[in-house]
Amino acid sequence: MRGTSQPAPRQSSQVGLVSGVALSLSGMMGSGLFSILGHAYLVDGTRFPLAFMLASVAILFSVYAISKLAARFPGPGGPARFALVCFGPGLLSGWINLFLYLCFLLATALYAAGFSAYIGVLTGPMLTAEQLKVLGATLVVLCTLVNLLGANRVGRVASVLITLVFCALLWFSATGIAQINPLMPSLSGVKWRGVLIATAMLYINFQGFGMVVSASQSMANPAKTVPRAMFIAIAVISALYFVVSWVAIQVLPPDALAANADNMLGAAAQVIAGSVGAKVIAIAALLACAAAVNASVFTASRVLTLVISAHPSARLSRLALEQKPHRPLLISAVFVILLILYFPLVAVGKMASMAFLLFFSAIMLGHLRISQQTSARAWMLWLGALINLSLFLFLVMDGLSAAPETVIFLLIALGGALIFETGYRLETRNR
């Protein structure tokens, strides 16, 4: 009967535009900014606010592609689902999702390493580098336990933490602007190679925009709400990041900027508001990194669960899911801890940016196959893929000269994922 097909009344629990913007902001708020900003300065000098602007433009193409896919194909799984949507089940989508899993492992390790760095800021020379790494690993263990307990208020606590971080950054920006001569960075003598490498490094700061995708099923009109939420969040965070980085280079001389690569915002806050300012930024950094680790290790485990479910006959499935649904989370935590212990923060940051640049490039190229279904403009997808791949290549070239182990590790991981996926496909075909 017609009466039974009427849509259900709108529930008060449905996610609206404001909540959607908050979800996207929570995925981008601060953790990467605190962790890798100073290292971008070492590459780019005082023009890295320009690099932030270029990174925000580059990410817009990824936002466009993901928002179109999320609006047309709402559902759980987030970006991992989109590889299946774009390429269909098979070798290519399986390979891409295995690589996506690595992306989230690297992002989680970056945030945990940033946490360790700011613990070092607060404690001074009391702790060795090895002890700080152990503290970062301990944070991963604690976040894993929280996820295992399944506390239903973790999301609310994370939102409160992100709000505090946002307020701290607003305070830093407003206080700094009130004390400086507002001169915009000059573009004269810009070394564009350095700017583009810094742009690629800072890309990781924006990768969490897609957290709102997971809520698309709870929206009354995801086709409109998801894209609007993502673009509004990107505009807000881009403006904030530009101002924060601009204030930092105004209040600190070049030698101080270079000497405080791991704590650039804290050093700037020290100038602006003394020891209180430095502590405010350090605490904000700890909160941002802890919240990001908690969210990212969970997301990594969800991606691994999807990967495992796509390989029901593989040894990985028997290892991870037989009566043990929590094992993907534990496996993810172990991998993240190994990354923390054996790679420095800047190396992890570069690998994370390279990984996400490559992943979003693949998604945009795959999106071309179904662009008629999503009403996406093909030229936007082509241009976005070209920009992402170009930034990826700039970061690879920088890595080969400055830290070749980062590129080697990423290539080994990419090749290993392909070998695993190919082996699985051959195994199932021969049965």
C-alpha cells in the first residue's frame, strides 16, 4: 500500500549541517599542525603560510571527489568503501584499501609522535628520546583500551577536547595579532620547490575532513549536507591555520623558528604570553594529539576489518576475526607502536602525507569511471589527481635526498600490499 511507503518522520538524532561541520573539523583540528608545522618551515622558510594556502586548495579537489561519492553512495566504511565503489571488488580495490590501512597507521603514528614531542616540551631534559617514544606508544595502548571498552561517551569527550584546542588556537591568533605589526609574508624571492614540498608535507593536516562521511546515513539530505559540511570545515580550518602560521613567523626570528621545529607554536606562545602561553599551547597540543590518536587507531581498525571481510579465505581472516572481533584493533595498535619506535616524527609525517596524496589520487582517477552516476565534473577529477600526484612526486624527490628510508619504506609497503592482494586473487582463482 502507498501508506506504508511514506518516509519515516525525521528524527531529532539526525545529523544536520552544524554537526556535520563539527565532525569534519574534529578530524582536522590541530594534531598535524602541532606535529609538523616547524618541519615545514625548515623546508620552506618564512613562506609556509603560502604553503598552507596551497595545501588547502589541493585538498579541495579531494573534498570534491569524496563529497560526490558520499552523497551518491552513503553508508558505513568511509573512504574504504569508495575504492570498492570506484573500481568494483577485485585486485585494484583490494590493493588500494590495503594501502589506505597503511595511511591511517602512519597518521596515527604521526599524532602519537607529536604527543611525545610535546611531553618533551613540558618536561624539558628530564626524559630521553627513547623514553618519549615509549610514552607515545603508551598513549596508543591507552587509546586502544578505551576503544576495547567501547565507552559510549568517548565521542563526546573527544568533541570537548577539540573545542578546547580550537579555543586555544583562536586565543593564540588573537593575542598574537594584537601584539605584532601585521605584515603579510613577501613573495619576493620565493623558492617554489621548497614551497611545493612544504605544501605536500602540510597536506596531512587536512586529511581528516572525511570523518563526516561516516554519518551520511544519519542525515536527512546527505547529497547537500555532506558537501556543504566538508567545504565549510575546510574554509574555517584553512583560515585558522593560515593565521596561526602567519602569527608564528611574525613573533619569532628565523633562528628561533629553526631552533624550535618540534615546538614552533609553543615558542611563539612563549613570546606572546610568557610561560603561561607556552603551557597553554603545549596542553592544547597534547589534547589534540590524544584525540587524534584515539580516532585514528579506531578508523584504522575499521579499515582493516573491511579488508579482512573482503578476504574470507585468507590466513589473515582466520588470524583476526575467528571469535576475536577485537583483533583488528590490537593488530593496528601494534603496527602503530612499531612506527613510533623506529621512525622519527618528520619521517612519519612525510610518509603519511605521501600515502594520502597517493590514495586520494587513486580515488579521483577511479571516480572518473562512475562520474556520470555522481554528477562529478571530469575536469575537476583530472586536475585534482594531477595536483595530488605532482605533490606526491615533489615529496618523493625530497625524501630521496633528505631521508631515503621514508620513500623506501613506502614503496616496500605499496609493493607488499600488491603482492598480498595478487597472491590472494591467484589463490582463490585456483580453487
